[in-house]
Amino acid sequence: MLIDNHGRVINYLRLSVTDNCNMRCQYCMPAEGIAFSTSKELLTWDEMFLLASTFVELGIKKIRITGGEPFVRKGLMEFLHKLAAVEGLEDISITTNATLIGEHIAALKKLNILNINVSMDSLDKERFNTITRRDYFDVVLNNVHRLLQNGFNVKINCVIMGGQNTDDIIPFINFANDYKVDVRFLEEMPFNGHSTGFDNLEWDYKKIMGVIQSRFDAIHPIPSVVGSTSENYIIDNRKGSFGIIPSFSRTFCGTCNRVRLSAKGELQTCLYTNESISLKKVVTENMNAQTVKPLIIKAIASRFKDGFEAEEKTIFKKSMSLIGG
């Protein structure tokens, strides 16, 4: 079991398999993109599997596959086949923009990888295309419907940005009335590759909730599991639910149960810091779990208390696509 220096059990790994993406979402990276990693810089699939299985040996129970966009990297499905067979791993989930997932839906269902988070910031085609700087709206919406029709547990993650998609809050709530889907609204975070720090946020979780409360009655909280980043709710007689993730306000830090491993093998124990430990060189030189276990344990034993402590020591300039969300 992995326990950090604040007594928190760490059982959740967010594993980025690539920093590349076929979108250019405004809150994630600049319009011109970023300098994506070369194939030599990335963990090989064998190295990634060694690290993932080592984390499981140490007590990780859940792995979320992230990017960039995971499905842009060739070999992902073969990797998932191997990962699904790791003893002790209880859940594999995926965060995706749903542009490329369509052809893999049957295989994912066969592997019992049924928890899919879809990044989708508008139900309006024009706004969606403006935010993502790409024209994939129809593909994404069609794949969301296909996932739902095939019995997947779909969560839609919508980053709320002032002056851009605040008019989508109510349509998304109504979408969760028509379909058994969980919609989660995220506070915007300044992780687009140009950040020099955290400024004041206009659309925080209180303002988002205020919009919803102004339109709907009978809103009931859903008890959250330990480590949850969202405050979740149901509205009477609705198929789905909604939640709000205070990603900027960071009210969830006290129960944080997760660490992140980048596609380049950088272990990051807090989302809000640049500090990381490189594991790639270690596994490249010696493909043995025993060489990396002490490094992982040491990193877990020296975590920041919360994102505010991390922020005090960090000027954050990474793109969100580099850290896996």
C-alpha cells in the first residue's frame, strides 16, 4: 500500500500515454500547438507496462489512461489488452476527446473498459469548433451516443470559460435529463502553455452552481467517494447527474489519492507543480521493477499537502496535454 507523508492512501494513477493531440483546445494549449515529444523521448509500450504494473504491485487499484489524446498513439489497444490482465488492477478508465474512439468501442467493451470520460465543452457546434479550433463536433457527439448505446459509463467533462460557453451549462443539464450520462463542469485552469501563474477566476464552482440553481429545483447531493474531485448532484426525475469540479479552487486536495505519470516517464505527485521525478532513464537502462520501486515510494513520501502549497513554489508553464489533465 502506498501512503503519503500526510497519511493519504494513494491508489489511483493517471497515466498519460502521449502528449500529442488532434485538437487545440484553448484552455489546454496555444493555437500553434506545443513541441510534442519525439518517439525516443516517450516511454515505449514495454516501459510503460513495466511502470504501470509496478504501481499496481505497490497498491494502485485504478489507472486512468490520458493524453494528449490517447487514441492518437498507435499500439494503445494492444497495451490495454496487456494492462487489463494485470492482477490486482480493479479499474481501467479512459479520458478522451472521442474523435477516434469509434472503431475501438467493441474491443473496449470486450475488455470491460467501460468508464469513459469525454472532454466536450459545448453542445453548440460553432462554439465547440471555436474552443477546440477543430471541426469534430459531429464525430464526437455521434461517438458519445454510440458509447451510451453500448452500455458504457460516460462522463462528459466541460470546462466553463467566461464569455465562451457559459450558455452551455443549462443545455448540458438537459442532456443529462435525456440520457444516462454524468456531466461535470470544471473550473478553468490556466494550463495552456502560456501561464505565468494563477489569476482570479470569475466562473468558479459557486457561480456555476448558482446558474443551475436558478433554473432547477429539487437538486440533491450525491455522497462522494474518498478522493473524488467533484461535488455531484441529481435532479428529481432525471436519467443522469451532474457534478462540479473545483479544479482552480482546489477544495478536494485534502483527500487526494492520485499521482500522475507522463508519457515521458515523469512522475508528478501534484497537478499544481512543475516538480517531477524522471523514471524513463531508470527503466531504459534496467527493465526491472525493483529499480523503480524505491523512487516511487520516495516520491510518495514527500508530497505537497495541497495545490496551494505547491503553487507557492511553482510558476506553472506546462500545457495540460503534457501532464495528462
